[in-house]
Amino acid sequence: METASLRAAVIGLGGMGRRQIQAARQAGLRIAAVCDAAEAAFPAAAELCGEAPRAYLRWQDLLERERGQVDVVLIATNGPSHHAITLAAAAAGYPYILCEKPMATSGRAAREMAQACAAAGTRLAVNLARRFYDRSIRLKQLLDGGAIGELHHINVSVGAGGLGCIGTHYFDLVAWLAGARAVWVSGEVDRDPAPNVRGAQFLDPGGRGIVGYANGMTACFQLSGEAAITPFMQIVGTQGVVNLDNWTPPQGGKVEIFARPAAQRGVVKTRFVMPERVPFEAGDAMDVVLATRACLDDLLGPQREDTVHGGIDAVDVVIGFHLSSQRGGARVALPLAGDDLEFDVPIT
């Protein structure tokens, strides 16, 4: 689609809102309107926009007055407001919506967002940015090609950040890399989390546990705010392993891949075989603005990535952690169903 004529509105002008402005401008959109509850946020937003967009203190006013003037609504508020804003934008007939993650704060709310947009003819995307990194795309292609055999287990260690705020990224990334949905979760949440930096009205503790997937794979997630660690991921296949981190210079992350030589893949797994390094070009440095722009391009183009159902599934895993923790670590079946869909946590 030709984006030069499209106009966008950004709701929420915190860190991600400002990145959304940059991404939208890179995609060729004009920022026609912005909204934030703090008037002090407007000057910096106008500077990023390159002009003075129409500014609103209430998102309800923006959606009412910009109808017909704006094509793309970008939602960068905190999690609990995503549901109401998305439903209102769809009802008002806005053609495109890009919503930040976490998509919603309950399984029911996430599904209602998807259903409302489908019924209104509004195209919806969730900004699951990590699947849009050049590095992630290259890695998925390599895994899909069988470089380390069939995926068997994934370890994710991230530390502080919240199951909703940071965990959502990794819950989606693992499922996307594996090409399989989560089917159960067993875990616990931090019992005494630090106060949420976004305000006392939000509750987004860390946690740790294990998730099972439809392809038989499992993944362990260490997302506890009680552990001061830097992000690391290990992907274990039947023929090799991938080690990733997000911090090593020069490109903000390192990827190392080792696998059994092709001629020795038939050797019984209990016998050691010296692995060989698998070449891997990591691509561009991990840049949230570039990834957000790629997600926006996907929304406005052929929409090859199903971030809506990815967003729903990620919310289900977050809520599943909370439910399992309440039930003493018992497995919670996914996707959520019945009363579990109603369980709401004000994640950010």
C-alpha cells in the first residue's frame, strides 16, 4: 500500500509512543494527532513529528474528532487501556490499529479486541517487535531449515521486567520460532514484587516456570524480578544448539550455533559427536524503532504475520502463570477457556 497519503494518530506518548512516532514517520505516515494525559508530553512529540499535530488529553476526544481525518491509530498506552481504546477505534470505523503489547489484561478482553476489529473491517496488529528483528527472521529461517534438527527445548533467562511487559515478548518469540502454540503452563509469580515503575495501579510481577507446546517441545522461562541477570536464550534441538544473548557488542547481541556434522546425524544421541559451528549472519543490530516500523509495514501491507493471535496466545501464557501460581504450580491448559478467560491482571 502507498503510505505517503496515510495519516496516523498516536495515543500514549511515553517511550514506546515516541518510538511509534519515529517508526510511523519512517514508514511514510504523517502524524496528524497525538494524545497523552500529560500535556507536558506534547512539545517533545511535536518535535519528533516534524510539525505540530493536533493534541488531545483524552483518547475518547481524539477518536471522536479525528474520525475521517486519521487512517492509522497507534496505541502506546499501558495494558489495561488497550481493550477499551481498540474497541472504540474499531466501532468508530478507523481502518488500521497497531496496539502495543501486552494486547490485553485477560484472555476474554484480547479475544473481544480481535472479534470487534474483524466485525468492523478494521485491520489490527499487535507490536510483537522481537519477531520483526532481522536477526529473529534469519534465525527462524535457519531453524525451519533443520540446522539443529527438531526443536526439543528452549531456555529463556531474562530477569526483571514483568511477565506482561517483557515476558510477552519472549512468550511470543518462542512460539513463533517453534511454529507451535503453547498448550499448558506450570509456574509461579514473584510473591513480593518491587513496586511497578508505572504506578501502584498496575500489577505485573515476574515469574518462572515451564511451558509445553503442541509440537511436544518445552520451554523454561526465568523471568523473575528477584534475579539480576542479562537476557539469554538457549535453543536445544535434536542435532544441535543455539546460544543467544542481547548484550554483547558490537551489534547488541551474539548468536552462536553448533550442530552435529551432517554425516554423523544418524549416530545414536547418547553417543558424543564433536559438533561444528554453523555459520550465521546476525544482520542489523536490534532496533525497536526499526522492528516497530516492520510491524507497521506488515499491518499496512500483505500482513504476513498473524500478530493478533500471537498477541492473544501471549496473554494466555501470562495469565496462565498467574493461575498456575494460585493453584500451587498445577498445569493450566492453554488456550484459556471457561472461567479462566475472565481472570484479569493489570499487566503493563
